[in-house]
Amino acid sequence: ICALLFASLYILCHFIITHFKKHTDFAAEHDDEDAAVNRIALGLCTFTLAVALGAVLLLPFSIISNEVLLSFPHNYYIQWLNGSLVHGLWNLIFLFSNLSLVFLMPFAYFFTESEGFAGSKKGIMARVYETSVVLLLLTLLVLGMVWVASAIVSNDAASRQSLYDLWEFYLPYLYSCISLFGVLLLLLCTPFGLSTMFTVTGKLLVKPRLLEDLDEQLSCTRLEEAAVSRRI
């Protein structure tokens, strides 16, 4: 079930990205190597978008599945919509979200920008080696900065030792920080989006004339009628 859901999301995200991409992106007109690199980057971005869409739809899916189970408690064909499925989906989304955030998206960016080390043979593997080295150096740089910041904030041995516990503490913390940043960005951009939406809607729709003076309109209409009668 998880594989079917993810495959559906992946196909949907592939159509979304290919719909909004430029015509010259991911094209194989000039160089087969660049086209292969762009296709790999497209696959990584599609995978990440599918994971993000799954994270967004996880809460509505759990609510709807719970309501369906409460409405049909004795139906055999919908018993797979249970808490175990939601828990398994959450674990997979949490795993792939951290994987996409830490590895896949930086790898896709550096992979499209890489050209291979100087003196090495040109090809896909040369770009993979350069991207892996750059990503490894970036990871070491970020971990070193976190280590120094943790040592400055709390100067004890326990804080330094806790840096080794990446999976149980720092990856969930990173996931929560990125989620908080996304929520703050949403709260910042939503008022501007709503104001723009109402501005565009006001330009497209005809405003109702509720506060106009009908007596004045009637007098203007009588004057126009009298003028036309005199002309005739």
C-alpha cells in the first residue's frame, strides 16, 4: 500500500514538474551527458516533491481514514486503513524527508553544477565523484559549525558527546526547524497572496452598485430622454 501510494504521488509530481519546467530544461539536444545529468536531477527533485506532498497529505489521510473506519467498522475491505498504516507512512516520510533534505536536494544541485575534477575523464562518474566530495565537505563544514556553536553555548562534555547522536536527536531537530521555517514563511506570504488574490478578483469581477442614488439616475435619464425628444 505504501509503495502504491508513493508511486501515485511520484507520477503526479513528475507531471507537475514537467508541466512547469522550461522547454529547454532536461532536453537532449546538444549533449547526451548533460541530458543524463538533468534527467537524474529531475528524478531526485520529483522524489523530493513526492515526499513533501506525502508529508502534507499525511494528516488529511489519517483523518479521512479514521472517519471511514468509524463509518464502516465491520467492513472487511477497508480494515487496511488502520493506525499501523499511518504509523508506517509517518516513519517512511520522516526517513525520506531527512534523506531528501540532507542528501538528495544538495546532491541534485551540486550534480547539475559539477563538471568533474581537472585532469579526470569526462563522464557521469566523474561528476558523481566531484559531487560526492563537495557534499562530504559541506557536511563536515556544517557539522563542525554545529559542534563549535554547541561548545560555545554550553561548555560541557555532554553537549559535545551528544553531537554523535545524530539520528535520535539532531535529525528530528533539523526536521522541526525546517518545518518551523516553512510555517513562518507561509504566515509571511499568505497575507500578500490573499491581498493580491482579492485585487485580481476585484479587477475581473463587476462591482455591485448598492450605494448609488437612484433618484439622481432617474433624473439624468429623464433629461437624456428630453434631449433626444427635442432632437427628433
